Amino acid sequence: MKNPNTRRTRRPLALVAIASAAVFALAACTSGSDSAKTSESSTKLPATEAPATVTVPDTTVGKQITWLLDVVNTSTPLNQEEIAGHFGPGAPIVLAPSDFDSIRAGQPWTTVDYTGGDTDGTVTITSATGGSIDLNVVVDGSGLILGMAITPTPTPHIPAASWRELETAVEALPAPTNLTITEVTGGKNAEVFSVGDTSAQPTGSTIKLYVLGAVATAVKKGTLSWDQKLTVTDDLKSMPGGTMQDLPAGTEVTVRETAGKMISISDNTATDMLIAALGSEQVEAEFVAMGMADPSLNIPLEPTRALFQLGWGDDGAQRIAWRDGTPEERRAILAALPTGLVDIPLTAFTTPAWPFDIDWFATPADLRAALVSLQAMAKTESGAPVRDILAEDPALSAESAQWFTYGGFKGGSSIGVLAGAWYLEHDDRAWVVTMQTHGEDAALVADPKLYFDPADDAMLLIRKDVTG
């Protein structure tokens, strides 16, 4: 998805087919964080200039987007067999020929913007008859369409010009949101800005920061190595985000590559493979070591596949038992969960599970301490890969990416949950920016762009304060 810091919208016009929680839940925000990604191919033109065609890259998702653009720009009759051949078996909806009629009526369409990675991309097209739409596509491991959404192109976001404006913007968001900025230069812990409830909140996949910390600790102790091979098994395969669930059982992947995918694309199977290699107790111990104020909120640790099973498996049959269970009872629930491939229909992902304690919980101060701790680990020989892993997807707008000399990021999302945590440097100064939002209505946090705008505004205001 495109950089959310350039756009803002409240509601989709039409959701043609959605990748649902099974695709976007627990993402690094890889719909949240992919949506926060900067793309070198993004060449948005000012509205006053005539649109110029932007080429869609020949990536896995780019090929499907190119096919869709060809379809909406021609009048050639479509048949259902051709359309179905472009959709994967996990897609909840396969489009019919008639679904293209309303878009075809706007021909010719001009491609004016594209952002995305290998499996998630968004193209902006403008019509000769007026109007502009964004077409977002997510593909599965076979390169087939898993989900697609069509929305009107939002009006450009105007960044907050002051901390007061930023506070007002955060308070106006449709779900409770906190945004906190702390300067952490040279070990200082100086709060620059804070708005919203700073108590422990559901945080989605940002919890994977602690798994990364546990890996670095294990490497330091000699119980794990970055080049050690881990094996993909059906018992460890989770649901997307990520791609490793599509690897054949028996595939071997190094710890370094697995950790990289866990952070950069929020790969859930990678996360569970690392938890299995470490042992849940080692990750739980890392909550304390990395400064979490109340580790009991996340003990026992839920692997990502367990979160899916507890939250939405069997129509959420385990939700109340988990919420009301003691730590010992919860460990027993985890031990009794089905093994093998997780098979939950996409239609099950409708209501949030976090109100039943089915998520992971942290405060802004917890996330700040975790990022600072990881940067300290990265200064050691054994922990050196940590810094690069965190920076594989810095989730910065083009403007912020040009100014900050380093950006490390982990985001997270689930149904009704969205979060992000950045470690930023400009020369010899460093800051941590955290954002968390949650709502019992899943639709309240369905649009990551809406929430990442204030986070980028925060980064622009940091720059303004430093440069005057």
C-alpha cells in the first residue's frame, strides 16, 4: 500500500474484495507498515499539472495490477474463467465481468502513482471524465490475487504546523489513539510530546520486538546463532502476514533471514519459528530485560498462530476461557490447541479479540524501552544484525526518509488494533515515536493511512524543532 503520510481518507467507496484480518492482522503493519513505506517509484504530480503515466513495476503484485489496468482500460468482453485465473484459492471473493463495468465507464484511465513491494501494491488512476481512485492489491505466495480494494483517492494531507495542531489531530481520530515522542539521545529520556491514554494498550505485532531481543540474547549466550538453520513445519505455520507459511514443510531458513522477515514484513510463521527455537519462557524473560513495566499482561506468551486460533477459531469459542483464565489455565489452553495447519475461514475475522486479552499489550514507555534496548544490543558484536533488521522497513515518508539518518520500525495490527514504533536518528540525536490505537468496532481502525499521518507529522515537527 502507498505511503499513508501523503493521503487521508475516512471510508472506502467500495470494498471489492478484502484480504481481511487473515492477511492484514499482525502485520508489521505490512498493510499498516507497508502502507507507511516510501516507494522510489512514487511520483505524485501536483494537481495543477497534467497527469503523466507512471509505470507499474514488474513485481509479483505489479503483474496483477497491470492486468487489472488493462482490463479497466479496454472494452474487450471478459469471461469468468479468465478472471478466476487471476485469483488465489484464499480470496474471499472472485470478481465477475459485471464488476468492471462502472470503472470501465471512466475510460481512459491514466496511472499517476504507484507504491508497493512484492506482494502488496497500490496504484492511483485518474479518469478522463474526472475522478481518481486507488486500487490496492495483495497477492498470495503464488502471485495470485488474495484481496483487492477500490477507494476514492483521498485529498492531500496537510501536516500539522505545531504541536498543538498535532494534539488536535490525534484527538480528532475516530478511535482512541496515543502518540508519544521521546528524545533518547545519549541515554536521556526526555518526553517531547504526548497525547492520549498511555496505559497498556493492545499492540499487535510490535510485540515481535521482544522476540528479536530474545534472539539477540540467545546469540550472545551461545544457545543460538544467526546462521543457524530453522525448519519450517506445518505445526509452526501461522496465517499471513508474511510469506513463510507458503514454504514447503521441511524448508530450512537461517535465524537471520527468519528474524528479518519477522520484522520487515511481520511474518507470523517466522515469529513462531523463532519462539519455538527459543522457548516461550525465554521471550517472556525478555519482557523484563527490555524494560516492560507489567510483563504479566503477556504471560503466557501467545504465538501468532495461537492468537488466530483463540480469537477466531471455532467462532471464537475460546475467547471467554482465555479472558477469565489464570496463567496456569491459559498455558493449558495453549497446550491443547490443534496442531498442523491453521484453517480459519476469512469470514470469521469480523470482531476484535483484544477485549478478551487475545493480543499483546504494552505502554508507549514499554515500546520506547524495547527499541532503546535493541539499539544497545546492536552495538555488541553478537547483536550487530539487529540494527539492520529494524531498518529493513523504516516506514518513513519520502520527506522524513531524506532527513533522518537512520530509521528503525516495527508496526502491528489486528482486528480493531493498529500500532507503530519508530527509532529515529539525525546525526548524533535520537528519538522514539510510538503510536497505538484500538477500538471495539473493527471499522474504526480499518484505514492505516488515517493514523499514520499524525505519526509522520510528529517526525516533521521533530525536524522543525531541530532545524528551526
